[in-house]
Amino acid sequence: MGKIVLVTGVARQLGGRLVRRLQRDPEVERVIGVDAVEPEHRLGGALFVRADIRQPAIGRVLAEHAVDTVVHLDVTGTPLGAGGRTAVKETNVIGTMQLLGACQKSPTVRRLVVKSSTSVYGAAPRDPAVFLETTPPKSLPSGGFAKDAAEVEGYVRGFARRRPDVAVCVLRFANILGPCADSPLAEYFSLPVLPTVLGYDPRLQFVHEDDVVDVLGIALREPRRSTLNSGTFNIAGDGVLLLSQCSRRLGRPTVPVLLPAVTWIGSALRTVGVTDFSPEQIRLLTHGRVVSTAQMRETLGFEPKFTTAETFTDFARGKGPGLLPPQSVARAVDRLGDRLRALGGSARDFGGGHGRGDGPGDGRAAGAAAPNDAGQGA
């Protein structure tokens, strides 16, 4: 008898891809896909159950099919259809609570895999250069998807204490990109002009959607030893890219503005429904975030096929040409950078420019990423 796997969030492309992949796994006997809405893509021979994980009915699904493995992918930052941010938060938090409650009561569940995000580390001016899985955030996320993910992980830790017989694996994904990416950051990069914070050039990490499906498959396998495939793991491609390098590769000009103005622009974009330019995303695009993936390789045994730079290249290819040729954007960014550095030097001559966040020489800028930057020379 093989595994009986239940996957939540199958109406999204990522969930659909995982369901189709699992059906080719010889260790999997049956796959049950669950979502509150009917998926528009095919699920192959998997059984689809239309159920809202916010409702107690999810417990009956687990019992009826004797599910032994649960993959919780319905933790996301973007709404699917109507409902907006309120519906997303309810699904992320209330839905996770209901699902974990059902798993706790189920005598057949033996493995739980949960999709989380590196956004749980937050983004602050005095963050460490690289986050380990055990590094506490300097400031807890105050809202949005980052706060949802932090709450979800808290509930999962409580479940693991109550059911020590269940192997629990939490995967903290960096920003997921690819041809079919559906995330607030993908929407931001799709804008014709990218608003940025004046004086900051944050380091960013990405993970390709193909690698996401691959690592989920690994996390579902039976551990060869007690620690393998259990615990919390950062998942990201090698290297980093600066935001300025991303804009060059997209061929999209940037508009550096003061931080208060970026916050106002974000509110305006959310109001008109262009993109969810949330405060947490503004902090990411100000201070950046880089995580260690040593445990991903050494303990989980996963090696991504795509680096951060290759992931972004594949994403950019699907977006088509930007408003300007990449070479023109590169020259404009370089000229602006030279001008800002000159102004920063003049300010220091008069006693200004001290501390983090006082100008273009801020610690999250290009120099902080140079030794490990897979995208240098973009």
C-alpha cells in the first residue's frame, strides 16, 4: 500500500503541478486535492474534493479517505478570485487552525508538510547579513502575509508538540518566481515603472517554481533517519540579485522616491487594485533579505536546479520586453548611482550621512552583496 496524500490549495498552479507530479510517484497510491473553488487546470487522475479548509468538513475528508500524508499549500499572499485580503487571511490562519485540528484527531495522519515563507524573518535595518532557520527576527511582522505565515508556523509548532508521532516539515520559501508565478512581488515586477526607496538597493533571493515542486516531493518521502525531512528549512536558489539588477534585466525604469512617498504609492496601488504593495513588501524592497540554505542541502538533501539569477531570468523572459532596452536602463541607473554617491560624499564632508539609512551608502546596498552576488555585472 502506498501513501494517501491530501493536498490543499490545488486551485492554484503550484498545487495543480504538485498533484500531477505525485501521481507519477510509485510510492503514492492515491492523491486527494482540496480547495474551496474548482481548479481551472487539470488534476489528472486525482480526486478533487471541493471543501473550505476553514470549515470542520476537512476532518471528514481526512477520515473518509484514511489520509496519511497532508501537504498544506493553501498559505498564500494573494487572493484567488473575490474576497481580497480578508478572505486570504482567514484561509491562511483560520483554515490552518481547522486543518491542524483535523490532523490532530486523525489516527492515520503520519506526515505533515507546510508551505511557509522567509517573510517570517521580517526585514529591518539591522538584520543579520544571512538568516539561519534558528535566527529570531529583529522585529516581528506587523501585518500582511508575513504575519499570517508567522502565525501559521506557531500553530504548526503547537501541533508538533501535541502529536510527536507525526513527522512535520515546514518549508520557508524565498520569493517564488517563474513563468506562472502568482505573488505580490511578481505583480510588483510587472509594473511598467518600479517605485524604489531612495538610497537603498536591497539584496533579494528567489526560488523557481519548478524547484518548489521538486522540494515538496522530497519533503514527502519517508526519512532515512530521525531528523531527515522533519523540521524547518529555508528554500532558495543560490546567490542574490540587487533590486537595481532586477530592473535592468526587466528593462523597466525605476523611480527612486523617499520612503514616506513609497508608502503612499503603495496605498494608492492597493486601492486601485493594481498590486498588493503592502508595508511588508516595502520593507523587503528597502532592506532586502538573504537566508542560509545549508540545511536544505545537508539535511533535506535538496539541490535547486535554478540559481536566484536564473530564476529571475526565466521570470523576466515570460514578461516580454520592458519600456526601455536593458542597456538604457543600466546606463540610467549607473548615472543615478554616481550622482547619489557624489551627493552622499558631499553630505559627509559637512558632517552628514552617518548611520544606517542616512543615504545611498546604506548597509543594505550593493556593497553588502558583492562577495556572493550571482547577478553581478548585470
